[in-house]
Amino acid sequence: MSSPHQDFGEQFVRLTLAIDEHLPGYVDAYFGPKEWKIESKQAGIVSLPNLTDRVNRLAADISQEDGLDPQRRDYLARHVTAMQMSLRLLSGEKVSLADEAEAIYDIRPEWKDESNFEEAHKLLEEALPPGGSLRERMLDWKRSLEIPVEKVKELLPIVIKKLQMLTHQKFKLPDDESFTVEFVSDQPWLAYNWYLGNSKSRIEINTDLPLRVSFIPGLMAHEGYPGHHTDLSIKEKKLVDELKYYEFTVNLLNAPSAVMAEGIATSARETLFTDEELEQWFRNEILPYAGMSHIDPKRMTAVNNASRKMGGVSGNAAFMLHDQRKGEEEIIQYLQRYDLSSEQEARQTIRFNSDPLNRSYTFTYDVGYDLLEELFRGVDRDHYFRRLIEEPVTPSQVREWIEKKHQVN
Ligand SMILES: [Zn+2]
């Protein structure tokens, strides 16, 4: 016997698995009942009109069901809206990138004015060591931070141990959680967390581009503690094991949950450390261990904080690629000019944005980060971070919390 609430989760999961048959990778991770997956494979490709009917019916059922927890209803409804858009795109419909992102991610991205990036450049003028043009200085600085993969492998256990301990102090990590780290190549991303279920993940780090010492704590916070691995393993315990919300046995890339996931991951490092604490860690442990004590951690913070203001450049590149139909060379020049990237990095950005699953994904990082920083401002950050990793949450839900926060103050 199953409750109708459980049925919503099951119907939801079965639909995502059916869409995955059309668009492999749509389901990023699935760790629910094995037979649902087997049955979906056996059913093979279901026609898009049939799937659309089923998704529309589920949307209607969710809106009419009494007694659903409001946050769960909001989560389910907005994820079904995202599914409806994915089906339209699969049917070949042409949709603007902002409309697509609004339906899929529950955010409305906008073109970012270049004056934002120029402001970042001014800060970088101050922060970077002297040299040639600003871009040359940036590329020289990045080169000075490069660290061999072998050294990264030695450093990782130290970094992971500390992040895990600090995360454990603040949030309720499942007792049996753990992850492995593997090094891979030829991928459009820098690192990836594959969630395997039962509180386990496999984190992959891509070695196509040089790794930098400055990345390491932030990267492991993003993918591991208290980012993706922490988020998914706590949600599995709280929402799947305890509440039987089966929609949380599936992790989707093209859904509002992706904004929450990347928002959580991009603000993970700052949830554990202030800039000063991070600098101290670099100065006392990480840099000496890497044999790079000549690097000034204060400069590292200043460059990172300035670089964050260039975050919208990749979103603009997505608008240029998909809406404005600009050629690759023009976009590469734009990226090099405004986010001061190397040609190799710029090509990697375009490669990422060109993937059908990632067309508008790039917005999840910056918009997710900005949204959560607005939520955390002036309140107990850990309290809200905990709610984000323990509850069904969408960007709309966060905007509602922000609204309430302003009413109280
Ligand atoms: Zn991520």
C-alpha cells in the first residue's frame, strides 16, 4: 500500500526516467527503487505527446491535492513546470534563453552590463602583481598558482578532512557518508559530483585545464563538504528515508533544484570560513605543504573576490551563443576581454554552454549564489543553510523567505 503523496513522487520519478530516454543525462543521478528504472528501460522511448499528457495530468493533480506540505507542493509543481519546458524543447520548439531558464530554473536571467565587469577589472588592477596588460597579469597570476596533479592528490586528504570536520560541527552529516575522488580528462566541467545514493558520492576532477592551488578548498567545499555531497546525502536521509518524498531520489540538471544545488555549492566555502580564516589556512598549512609559501594569501582573496564580479560573463556568452547566434570566435574574444580568460578557458566555456543539457545551466551558479547571499545577509547563515539542505526548496521559496525577512526587519 502506498500513500497518494508517495504516488506523486513515484509518478514524478517515472516521468523523469522516461524523459531521460529521449535526452540521456537529463537524470543526473537516480538512487530510488531499481524496478522503476528497469521498467522505464523496458518501455523504451515513449512519444513526446504521450509524455506531455502525463506531465500535464500530474501538474493538475498536484495543484488539486489537499494536504500536501506547501514546500513540497511548490517543489513538485515547479519541477513539473520545468519538465513541461524540457518536453517543448525536445519537440523542437524555439524558445528564448530567458524564457527557457524561467520555466526550467525558476529564475529569470538577464544580460549583464559590461560596466560590472569593468568594475571588477578596476579591483583587479589593484590586486594583481604588476606586469603587462590586465589580462596578461591575470594569466601570469593564474600560472603562478598552478599545481601538479600529484601534489593535489597529496593535499586532498588534508583538505577534505578539515572540511568534513567543520561541516560535521555545523550540520547533521549521515554517519555512513563518504566519497571518493577520481581524476579524469576530456570533460566540459572542472569537477563533478556523481551522487550514488546511500550517502555515497564519486567526485571527479578534470585535468584538461591546469589545476591551481587557490581552487582546492573551494572546489572540495563545492563538491563535497558542505556542498553537493553534503546536500544530497542529507536530503536523502531526511526527505527520502524519513518522509518518503521519492522525488528526491532523482537529481535533475534541468530543474529549479539545480539552482539550489549550485547556490548551496558556490556558497559552501563561505559557510565554513571567513576570508581571513581561509587565508590563515592557506598561509599555515596549504601553501607550505604545496611548496608555494611565496604566494600571498591576501592577494589570492582579493583576486577571487574581484573575479566573482565577472561571474555574469559566461551567462552573456550563453545569450550570444543561443539567442544572438554569434560565431564562436566573437564569443571567445568577448570572454577573453571581459573575464580575462585564456583562449583554452574560453573554448571550455563555449563547450559547456553548447551542450543541450547545459544551454542555460551556467546561470544556476551566479544567480544561485546571488540569491542565497541575499538570503543570508543579516540573518543566521547556518540556520538558513541547514534549511536549504534539509527541506524541499526552490528559488521561489527562497524569494519568499527573503520577502518575509524584510517584513520582519
Ligand atoms: Zn556544482
